[in-house]
Amino acid sequence: MKQIVIDIADDGELKIETRGFSGRACVAESHFLKDLLGKETARQLTPAYYQRQGQKEVVKKHLNLCG
């Protein structure tokens, strides 16, 4: 499920988090909020941003086979 979560701190600072998006879609889908709410002061990208759309995340596990 795709979601845009807005967290408003006591001092009025806003944090916008996107969930369920992959690739640059997260930035594109939340861009309208930046236009409405004001200047962006920082951006932290998650691993989902670097995923290609339609690509599933692969989790690698290392197994201790010897000893």
C-alpha cells in the first residue's frame, strides 16, 4: 500500500515520509506537498529510492556452513 506520512513536530517542523513507493516515484508523488508547505531543508533517501520500479528487494543471508 502506498502512503505519504506527515509528522508535525511541536516546533512546527514537518517531516514527510513515503512508504510503498520504489524508485524516484516517492519524490515525484510527494513533490506537491513541498510546493504547498514551503522550503525543503533536508532530504534523506531510503534504499527504496534506489530500487527500479517493479524490482523486488533481495535479502541476502550468509550461512555458516563450516564449523
